[in-house]
Amino acid sequence: MSKYEDQLLQTVDMRGTVSVQELSRLLGVSDQTIRRVSRPLVERGDLRKVHGALMSNRPASDPPFLARMNVNRAAKVAIARQVAEIIGDGDSVAIDTGSTSAFVAQALRSRRNLSVVTNSAFVASTLAMIPGNNVSMAGTQLRDHDGAAFDRSAFEVIERMQVDYVLLSASMVEPDKGFLVHEQCEVDIATAMLANASRAIMAVDHSKFQPQSRKPALRQPTLKPGDILVSDKPPPAAFDALCEGLDLRLG
């Protein structure tokens, strides 16, 4: 499989359905190239062609990281586009390993000359081969379910980087407890990234503001006034106090 075939398939699998025009923008090639590269993928049954767009044939049951990316996919795509409007060419950013962060990495392919540090193999591989980007993969031992690193070397790389932005995510949001995740290692990495960033971007879709059956118990580090909260819908009124002082951006 060629480089463009792999990138195209990965992008469509993440987003479900993507127009040829959007793929052209994301991959930095012409519409004609997208049509040429996609033709064998369609013929092999890897993708479907529908009304000027390409649709994924990947089953939604692929566990567990790809399955998480299939949840509220449209919302995450909208959030990713908004984050890509905030982060400009030449900026530096630390990116965590959430599923929303994977969509943001895809959207950031339209940016150039980024300096990126991440503990996500998915994010690193998505952005590393963009001309002009400088991508640092933090960590050496990757978890099997999401390709994320939380070993000591991950922290050593992150602690050496000074960045303009840190992109964080959360599994759930509560009015009194804030942004929550399931594992202590996620909190520790977020804390390390936040310590060396000028400004934080917290990216959470509207579903994270609702009760969940598997409730996370660990708090992400507290955001400071002026940090950015990106979502696809306005948070409910119960979260007004939590959001006070944050720069709310809607995708």
C-alpha cells in the first residue's frame, strides 16, 4: 500500500465519510490525486464511493481505541476543526492520547512547521511525515489497546519541551469535580504537559457533560483563566461555574 493510500484509508476510517474536497485539503494533494489513489481501495472493498465522498467499510466493533473514535465521531470532527483554527503554522503543541486528540491530529495535517510532543503513537505517526513538522514521540513502551506510552522516558521527553499549547481531553465532566479520567497515568502525563505549556486547550464533546455508566474518578489538572475549552455544543447551565474564566470555543 502506498503512502497516500495508507493516509487516505486512515483518514476515512477515522471520520466515517469524507468528501473528496476535504480529503484533498487534509492530505495536501489535488482532487484528481484523491480519486486516483482511492480507486484501488474502492475496488478492493476497503472503501465505498458515495456522492463525491468516500465512506469507510471498517466495522464499528474494532476494539478498543478505534471503537472509541467511532463514538460521537461527527462531534469530534467538529472539535478537531475548531482546534486546528486555534493552532497556527509554526506553533508548538503537546498532545495527549485521547480519541478526540486523534481527530485533532488529523485536522492538524493542514498546518505546517509544527513542533509536536505526544505520548500517542497514533498522533505521532499522523503528524510526523508532514514536511516541516518536528515531532517527538514521548515514551518507548506502548500500551496494546491504544498505542500510548506512560513510561519514565515519556515524562523525560515531555518535561524537556516548552510549548505554546497543550491539548488535553477527558472521559467525563462534572460541575463540582471538573474534568475526569479513568487512570492516574493520564493525570500524571496531563500535569507534566500542562506545566510546560503557555496555554491549555481542553477538547471534550457534549456527551462528556452527561452521566455515564462507568464513571471516572480522577481529576485532570485544573485549568487556569484564559485557557480554552472546545466542544461541539454549549455546556449545560450546571457547568457555568466550572467554565467561568475559560475561553469557550464551539466547533
